[in-house]
Amino acid sequence: MADPSTYRPKPGEIPETPGVYKFRDEHGRVIYVGKAKNLRQRLGSYFQDVAGLHRRTRSMVTTAASVEWTVVSTEVEALQLEYSWIKEFDPRFNVKYRDDKSYPSLAVTMNEEFPRVQVMRGPRRKGVRYFGPYAHAWAIRDTVDLMLRAFPVRTCSAGVFKRSQQIGRPCLLGYIGKCSAPCVGRISPEDHRELAEDFCEFMAGRTGEYLRRLEAEMQQAAEELEYEKAARLRDDIGALRRAMEKNAVVLTDDTDADLLAVAEDELEAAVQIFHVRGGRVRGQRGWVTDTMEDVTTADLVEHALRQLYGEETGGPDSAVPKEVLVPAIPEMAEPLRDWLAAHRGARVELRVPQRGDKKALMETVQRNADQALVLHKTKRASDLTTRSRALEEITQALELESAPLRIECYDISHLQGDDVVGSMVVFEDGLARKSEYRRFEIKGFTGQDDVRAMHEVISRRFKRYAAERAHASGRELPEPAGESGESGAAPLDEAGRPRRFAYPPQLIVVDGGQPQVAAAVRALAELGIGDVAVCGLAKRLEEVWLPGEDDPVVLPRSSEGLYLLQRIRDEAHRFALAYQRKKRAKSLTAGPLDDVPGLGETRRKALLKHFGSLKRLRAATIDEICEVPGIGRKTAEAVAATLQQQEPAAAAVNTATGEIMD
């Protein structure tokens, strides 16, 4: 635990201007990003008496080892830079909202030649117009089914569309009038796009004008005695009105607004958002977050608005409405309004509703937020309690100084001594961090020597950590051998940040008993690392082995700590086995071209695609091989020489069938 006074800047060094600041831990990781109108005043608040700080703020400043700042010209720039840094560094102490469920949206792919209406989830794509999100996908499909009568826009997948083009017949929707069948040329691309734009205008809430236009066309058709056309328009109007009735009218003045409410307690907060368009609730979504710092309701609102509109780029596809209603106005209200206006391309009102229908609707949103927080805490309670108990049991059983919040587990896999590989899996707070998994290809020896392989894997992994520490102290270490998926020995990436691979765990778990544990301890000792705990989990009796101990630690079979160690060990075994099988499959499928030096998989595929078969490639001249893109004369000569050496074996006669084998 660091003392904040050890890295506190001198008051005269901190400017009194707007800016963004970053706290880093001892390994260089960004753990918190913040902004301020006055950097000196804001940073000074972190370096007061630690006992007087909020407990999460106290945890942050004692975890940090340094602080740095960047001066900007305006508060709007500070807002934008803080948002981009939070997205880039993902600091552990910042508020991070996560969806409390997966919400579908109605999407219109305006970036395609023939726009398609479909249900979409996940991140938003450029050129696609979104409406929602909605609570259920079936609600979207019911609405679209009603609207296709008036707006027969394409809804089929790319495969169905291409198939209909090939056979010259539309799908069922084209025959029953719920698709204009652009696949067979019944409508031009321009007219189909106009139809999709009308669909978007209607979904955006501009319904009155379109319905009045249809009613006028129906009256005109009736006066001209075109009764079939009038009846069809009448049915279209009825379908659209039924679609509109699915969204309850909550505001009578055709308001476009988003309403945001927050429910919070000491540890967590829940946010609910209602999207109102044309006076109707068009969508709803919710988030939950751990409040990892001393934040107010206004701060939570600001974080939620940045996440909600951060990906919007303005223009017709923008989801930022004219008005945003919130329970509290953030401290930097004017910069936030300017930021929202820049994303929308027009002025945005940010205010707290005081009376009338909007206040009543805000109370409804607040009730939803309160219920969402209660539901989330109910669902999470058992899981969080179990993980906390498991880490506490491991701490007591292994006599650790603190709970192992980061655990790394290693396993070795091979097939009777061949294709030896290693794996590293990472669990943080009892949960898998798959983005930080690593795999190792162990070359230079064969045989069933798991102890030697474990020593090499641990050495290669911790040379990065040792290199970082040596760099900090001015010493030099040799470059470590590269592992699969990593390059070089530098512990810093292109942006000057430490690689995640260099972060040390609190506990190392190896799959095995005393020999594997001893190999891991020896590898750490050779690198001068003595502050990482090591244990082994033997499969036979699920015993936990500690360094230098003759007898294992036996945890009860019902222990949550033992169950967590088993999960971590099994995950390492699965990851290692998957990599070993992949390597074995690749070796079994190796072809004649695999023996050509310097010829990779991409150029091998290019050669076979160009000539169509290995037989034709053997018959080709060097000049003909050079015609393949990416193949130089030297490589062509190597290909020809390799194939000529293999030709006697390739032409061997199969005595069982009498056929020539190629």
C-alpha cells in the first residue's frame, strides 16, 4: 500500500487551468482518469488526510504510485479527452456501466444498395439507422410485420436475397405483398431507398404527416373510382395505426426526449433510460455499475450521458434528441451541453423536469431504476459472496498476507512427448480474464519432462516482469524468449504503456505436485522474484502443495476455495490441450509445400489457387510460378526444387489399387 505523500506533486507544479489527470499504479497501469476545471484544486483534494477520504477514493490513492496531467484549452476539450482515455485505458477505479440485459434494436441498413430492416444487437455500425432499443425482439418483429404492409422494405438476409436473384423468383414475402422484391427488379434501387427512408421517418416519430398523405391518396382514389387502390390504402393506414398503438402515448406535445434516472447505494448504482420519440416511448435500456469512487448522482448522470451518446457522430443517424431529462444537473453542465450539441449537430436541452407530464414520466423511470437495482443485487449476491468466500479460504489455507485478487495458473500438454506446449490462464476477483490468457510453444526438446517444461514457461513469462523491474532500477537483463502471440522483450507497448503480460499475480498455481512447484519456485528465484506465492494442485487427490513442504494442504471437498482452484486448473488444462490439438492437427495436414523454406500459408494457398492442383504446379516452369502474386524467382526456384525431390515418392504406385498416387 503506497503512501500518497510519496508521489504528491508540489502545489506550484500543478496549473490552475482545465485539464485531465491520470493516476497510475506501481506497474504503470492507469487506474483512474478524471477531469477538472481547476487541476490544482482538484488534485489537491486527493492528497489530504487519508482517513478523511471516501473509502474507495482512499483505496485508489493508496494503490496509485504516480499522477500526471494534461492541460487543455476548454472544459469541453477536457470532457472529450477524459472520455477517450477512459475508453482506451479502462481504468479499474472509474465508473463503468454495463448493460443489465442485452437489448435489441430495430435497424435499417442504409449503407447497403438495397436497405434491409432487421433486429440488431451489439455495437452500432456506421451508416445504419437504429430505433430503440426495445425490451423484446418479438415486439420489434410484430411492429415490423404490421408496417411492411405500408412500407414493403426488404427484410431478408444476404443469402436469401442472392438466391432469389439467381433463380429469378422472390421469396414468400414478395408474393404476399410484404416485400417490394428488389431482388427480381420489381422496384429500382432508388425507389427502394426512398421507401426505406419513409420507413425511417415514420419510425422517427413523424407519423402525422405521412398518415395525412395516405388518407389524401385514399380519398383521391375513391373519387376516381379506383376502389381496390383505396381499399389497399385503407388497410395500410389501419396497419400503421395499430403499429402506433403498440407504443403508449405518454407526452401529448410530440416531444423527442431521453429520460434518465439513477438509483444508487454505497456500492452500486443502476441507470434506466426511456427513449421518447414523437410523444411515445420508443425504447428502454438499463445499466448497472460498481461505484468505485466517491461519486454523486450528478457524477453518475454525467458518466451515463457520455457512455450513452459517446459513439454518436451527429447527422440524421444520430440518437441524441432535442431534450435530455435527468434527475440532477452535472457540475460541468455547459461543457456537457456543448458536447451533446456537437454530437447532435443542433442545440440540446439538459434539464431536470419540475412539473407536469414529464415529471410524472420521470417518476416512472425512477421506479424502474429502483427495481433494476434491487433485482441486480438479488441476482449478484450469491455469486459475489461465494467468490469472496473462496478467495478468503485460499488466503487462510495458503497463509497469504492478502487475498489473491489475480491468480495465474500454468499447465503443460503434449502427446507422448511430442508437440509440447504450455498455457497460462488468468483469474481476477475469481473471474476468468480471457483477454490475458497466453500460450507457449516449447521448442528444442522432446520427451515427457513436465518439470523442465514448467520451468521454461514460468521463466519466459516472468522475464517480462523482471525486465520491467530492472528497467525501473537501471539494471539490464537479457531479452526473454518470445512466447506465442507476443513479440520482443520490451515491457512497454508502442504507446509507452507496460504490456499486460508484465503484470505480476499474487498467486501462481501450477498443475502438478512437488516437482512442478519446485520448478516454478526455482524459475522465480533465478530471476530474483520472491514476492509471488506459488502452489500446486495435484489431480490425483486434489491436494494443494506448497514450496518446501513435505505434506500437502488438504482443503475440505465442500470448500469454495478448493472449487475455485479446480476451476482455474481445469481452465488451464483445457486451454493447453486446445493449443496442443491445434498444433497436432496442423502437422497432420502438412503438405508437400510445407517443406519449402520461407513459404508461408498465404503464399501456399495462392500457388494452389493459381494452378488448381499440385500436379499442375509440379509441371509448371519457374517463370510460370513467378507469375503468381507474391512469388519471387528465388522462392519459385525453391518450390520447384522441393517438388522435384518429392516427385519419386509422389508417383509411387499403390499396390493395393494399381493407381498412381499424387
